[in-house]
Amino acid sequence: MNVTIIRNGRVIDPANRRDEIADLYIGDGKILGSKSEIRNAKSEIEEIDAHGLIIAPGLIDMHVHLREPGFSHKETIESGARAAAAGGFTTVVCMPNTAPVPDNPGTIAWIRDRASAIACVNVLPTGAISKNLAGEELAPIGSLAQAGVVAITDDGHCIQNHELMRRAVEYARMVGVPVLDHCQDYNLVGNGVVHEGHSSTLLGLPGWPAAGEEAIVMRNILLSELCDHHIHCQHISTSGSVRLLREARDRGVKISGEVCPHHIALTDDAIQNFDTNYKVNPPLRSQNHVDALLQGIADGTLSILCSDHAPHADFEKEVEFDAAPFGIIGLETELGLFLDLLVHKHRTIGISRLIDMYTVAPARLLKIDVGTLSIGSCADVTLIDPELEWTVRIDQFHSASRNSPFDKWNLKGRAVRTIVGGKTVWKL
Ligand SMILES: [Zn+2]
């Protein structure tokens, strides 16, 4: 038996309502119940001192773009997985806006094979809802589920035809996968690139109104009720979306929402110098929206944290604001930003709730067998130093891209070691 003992850490395992100072025993890649289960330790026992650290289930980021197949100049499954490990993540869920689009079992098989051959963390694919993400014809959702997708989504795109979306949700229900949706009404948003309000007027850039997100959040609430199936709204950015989700969840509708760190760390004020590293979709909003997101996190309306890690090469981002692609990288800064902002600065939530939002909440939604330290489960573990003060240095990132607005930010709290299946894949 290959044995690792992590000593004297604060074990926080929300799935089992556990929060105590303890040792964690790992044998042959699985969590052991106690020291007595260690049998015939083969080689030397690896001991890790976790004094002052949190021992958490391996974190899950259920919204990343790994850009393969098709855009390996931005990121690869291999580099994206290394960035994930360096951010404290043991499982990532990758989005389908690649070339070819995973709207068929063959492309899903390619992603899964590539990931198992080369990725140092678990990479779980999503399948497209519509063929080629065109929003016109459904992808073969049953075959995608058989091929092993954990969800379906057209992320980056949004199906505008409500009847088509209804059928997608009905098929997804039949095959037991959740639907993730990038909420954007194309008519309301038009060619908008920044939040419609003070900054769009000041900068003379086309506005992306809050209602452009809220109209589709509302649509998804109605379809979730109609089809009795879970729809998860991606990267929620507006106060109206939070209000709609809160009201629907109170009524028991199977709807949920996630938050990305940039939508609470920044406002549309940041765009004044036209730096395209502040161009994201949905856009950075005004302070009243940020406050509503914090409230939504505090009261549980928003239940999942993620990055929307969206790598782009320098030559793609270094163009005028209108023409630049949307998106920023996030895997290596998200945990630090959320710890710094939600736990330390704003005291929105405690650390065990933060871990819940990164482990058991996405695991339950996607029905995946990770996100806990239960005895016998796979030993995916993240060690976190919640007090460690550090400075973001994008030149040291593992991601293949550098499009982050957080370079040189001083943050408090980060992952210090990432363990996948009992093996350390990254440490500080
Ligand atoms: Zn999106």
C-alpha cells in the first residue's frame, strides 16, 4: 500500500459536515478511515505537515475553457490542467466552444482520451446543446450522455429559440444530465461590449444591458418549471438575475446560479483605459450589481463559484476594445480572489461555505463522485493556507495565456498543495 499521512490540519469536508483538527490518511489513492487501515506500507510513508492549513476535498471548477481541440495557441488540455492544479483544483469541467465542437460522441471521446493521457487533474467534458453551437438544431443529447458528458451547454452562445431550448431540457431530463446556460438575449444585447450605463455612455462603447441576461434567466426559470429539470445559469452578473433566482429557488424551482471572481472584484469603472483584459462576457457591472451578487452569495441564492477561465493569446487581445475577444484567465487567481474578498475583506461567507461552493455544490449538480473526503473516496485533496499573503505574478502562471487583469494584486489566502488520486500534482 502507498501511504500518505497529512497531519494536524483543519479538515473541512462540507459533504460530511466535518470541521475539525485532524490527520488525513490516504492509502493507494483512497481516503482511509483511520490509521489502523494502513496495511503493509510498501515504501516509505509520505508525511505532510498541514499545521495551520485547511485540508479540503479537491476543489472543482465547473466552468473552464481549455481550448482543445482547435485553439491550442490559447491553451491546451495539458497546460490548462497544470493551471488548474496550481490554483488548487483537482477537477475541471470544460466548455464546448472548441473546433470541432463536441456535439458528437467522437469529439467527446477525443477530449476524454487526451485528458486521461496528459492532464494532471480530472477533466470532465460538457457536450453542446445545439449542433455546432448554432442554436438551430439539437445535438444528439442521448449519445453525448452515453459518451460521458457531465452536462450540456452552448456556453459562449445562448439558444434564442425557447421551443428548441425546451426540447433540449426535456432530452437532458430523460438522460439525466443538467443543462448549463450562458444567459444572453441576442436582440437586447446586440453588439454590446460593456455594461450599459454610466461607463458605456462615457466611453462611447455599445452597452450590454442587465436585462439582456435577466430575460434569459427568467426564460430558464419558466422552462425548468415546465420540464421539471435542473437548469444552471452560468456566470451571473446582475442584481435582477439574483432577485429572479432567489424568488424561484424559494418556490423550489430546480434552478441555480454561479459567480465568477471578476464580477465581484471589479466594476465597469476599470474599463476607463480601454484595457481589453477587462473585457468579459457578461461584462463587468456597476457597484449596485456587485453588492447584489455579494448578497446572493451570502444568502445562498448563488451556490457555486467558478472562474470562466477563458484564455486568449496576446495578439488576439491587443486590438481595439470593440474587436477584442471576451474573456480572461482565472484558474490561478480565483481561489485567492474569493478567499480575499468573500472571507477576509467583505466577510460575506465563512471558509467552510466557500469550500462547499467549490466542492459538494458542483458535485451534486453534476452528479459526479468527487468533492468529499468520505472514507473510500478518491483521494483528491487541496491544502489551503487561508492567511498566506501573496502577490499575483502572471509571468509565473502555468496557463499558456496571460490575459488577466489581476497582475500584481496582493491577495490573502491560496492553495499550497494539490493532490489528485493520492499523488501531489502541484505544490507551492
Ligand atoms: Zn459564457
